[in-house]
Amino acid sequence: MIKCTATSISRGERRLISDFSFEFLTGIYVVKGPNGSGKSTFLLSLLGEVPLAGGSVTIDRRDLASLSEQGRCATYSWYEDQEIAFNFTAKDVLGWGGWSIGMADELVAEELLDRQWKRLSRGERARVLLTSVLAKTCPHYLLDEPAAGLDDSMILKLASILTEKARDGAVVIISEHDLRLISALDAKVLTIHGGLLTE
């Protein structure tokens, strides 16, 4: 469970979200909003990577501010589209999240094992990173625009994986505007508008 109490989030001098109170229980949640509204910043604040401007966040009844970096890493798995400077292989990146050969591979990342990172397409990189992130067993999964770069078939497979995570008791929070993924999920939708995050 992730509980926000009168949570406020800012970027510089700009207030993105004010006095947001909500309990994220087992299930899937989608955070929507226009570009620049604060979707990614909100997720980063739940990770403890962005300081709160007000209020509090508790993770399974523990104050986020009291958790060490190691403690936060144990409770979360985090996905974002990222550039990797060194030319690792897909197998290297898959291993970061604990994935190994023989584990579930719904996004067909295993066929990319020996490919160098810089030679992968955007969609192939997304499949590798998502497989790595979702291989980790933890109570909370936070994903920043995971549908970006995926084709229709992979989006349906991703939706199936996330649904299974929620059925197993996880909290899954996604920032997303791709209607293909949103429509494939049985998710509660929250929207950022005018500094408010509301259902």
C-alpha cells in the first residue's frame, strides 16, 4: 500500500500537485495528464527521488522519508525509458533486474540477448528494460510511459503481465497517455489538471 496524505509536489517554483490524499491499494492505477503536468515527477516523488513540497507518503505504513535508499529499492521496481551510455548487450541489461534464462519472457526479450544496446530499436529497448524491471519480485511497480515504442501485440502482452502482477497482490502505478494500454487494463484512472490530481 502507498498512502499519500496532503501530498504536494513542486518543480522549481511551480506547484504541480497540491494536497493530494489517496491510498493506492492492490491493483492498477493510471496517472494521466498533458505533457509537463507532473506525471513523471509524481512517480519520482513516490520513489523518494523528488522531495515533497508538503504532506507525506507512507509505504506499507512506513514513512517514505525514513526509508534508506536500500529500503526504497527493496519495495519498488521502477521503469523509465532511458539512454544507456555504455554499449552493453541486452543480456547485461536484462540481468540488472534479476531476469535470467528460463524465466518468463512474454515480451520476447530473450531473442535479443546477444544484441548490443545501441543496435536495438526503441521498441526492442523497451521490451528489454520492461522485462528486466518486471522480473523483480516486489510489492510496488512504478512505470513511466511503458507503452512508448511498443507495437499493439506487445502492449497487449504488457497489459497481461501487469494484470497478473496486480492479481498477485502488487500495487502498479503507471503514468501513461497511450489509450491502447489504458483500454487494455482494468485500472483506476487519476488525472492531473490545474495542480490537482483527482479521480
